[in-house]
Amino acid sequence: MSLPKDIQQLLDSVVNTLVKWDLIAYLHKNPSARISAEKIASSIGRSADEVLAALSELSDNKILQYEYDGETLYYRYNPDREWQSKVDKFIDGLSNRNTRWLILNYLVEKDQ
């Protein structure tokens, strides 16, 4: 069994770390949330620094949008049309044990 092409493209281009996996999964479950990096980090059990770096990259890749209110930077899940279907397939894949294993293995192999 191999990864579907759309999921592999997403992993190669956007969700290329485990922290980004955690962020996408969290934000996909909370699509209307306007949330700070510190709050997200606390919610997913990651450091604020690694979350902030990953959020910045996800924003650059048009998965998230951000808003600064003069005091705090807030993020909101908002994939552009190019990524929406790939992210949806990724999220669906996480609910399948075999696909989730393939995704994890792919990311770990890439990291070595």
C-alpha cells in the first residue's frame, strides 16, 4: 500500500514535520477559531517557539491566515483552493490506521 498522490504532495510541500501534522489536525477540528500561537502550543502540548515557526510556514503556504491586533498575532485555519482538497484527504487519511502509519513513516523517513 502506498500513500495517495495528493497526501504525498501535501507532505512534500506543506505538512513536512510532525508539529505541522499536529497543527493541521488541531486547526481542522477548530476551523473558525481565531487563536494565538501560545494558546495552540498549550492545546497541542508543543513549545510556543516550534509552533510559531510552523504557523509562519503554514501561513506562507496559504494554509492559514493571520491577523495582528496590535498586541497579539492570531491564526485561523483557511487553506486556499489549491490545498483544501489535499488537506481534507490528509485528515481523512489520519482516521485510517494504515494510512496514518504510512504518513508517519513517510515523515520519519524524510527527516533522516
